[in-house]
Amino acid sequence: MAQRPVPVAPPSPSSSAFFAVCILQAAVAATCGALMMFYLDEVAVFGHGSETARKLRGSTPHDQLLIQTSDSFAGLLLFAIGFLLFMVSFVKDRDFQAFFAKGCVLLHAAMALWRIFFERRLEDLAHDWPRQLVGDLVLSLSWILFLVYSWREKYD
């Protein structure tokens, strides 16, 4: 007796949008994390300029080792976040997608507040925080647009 094939529903547009946003942010996080782990000096010079990058390295060999180890672990964490975003991108549950997107918006908003209230007070990083703030807001905006798109689809 032959079995009939089970029809497979095409992915909904909101799950495709969720997949796209997750993959985009996973690529950004994993790339930045890998660069922080292996090319920290070059990335610091590119992002902050040579003078600020030299100041951020530390003044004594012990400080330099601590800062380099800390930055490498931060890069590893960022890479792991990118890998986690990649894994989450395959989840098809709409409720989870909305919950996850709201959490990401809150996370990016918290980073923006951190930059506004604390990072701008650091003399060496004072000129970089507006650019990084824009990056946080753009990443948050991608999740907000996904939420608006999924709400529009849900209530239409």
C-alpha cells in the first residue's frame, strides 16, 4: 500500500523575515567576534584610530596581557552569540520569534543606554559613541521592523 505524500506548507513570510534578520545579525556578530579574537590591534586601529588604539592597549605588559585576554573573551562571546543567532534562525514558532525579537530590541536598547550614560564619559572613547549608538539603533530597528511586519501579517 503506497502512502500519500504529506503536503508541506510553504514558509510564512514572517518566518522568512525572521530567518533573514537572524542570519544577517549572526554574520555581523560572528565576524566581529572573530576579528576581535584574532585581529584585535588592526580592528582597534581601524575603529578608533592609531592614537586611541595605542591608549586602549595598556601601558604595562601586565595590563596589555589582561586587556588582550579580556578582549579575546569578549570576541569569543560575540562569536558564540552569532552562532546562537544562526541556530535560532531555524525556529518556526511565531510566538517564539516575537518573544526573541522583543528581547533583542531590549538588548540593543540597553546597549544604546550604556553608550549614552557611561561610554561617552570615557575620554578615549568619547568621539566613538555616536557612531556605535547609530549601529545599536539600526540593529534594533531591524528587529522592530520584523515585529511590525509580523503584527501586520497577524492582524490583517
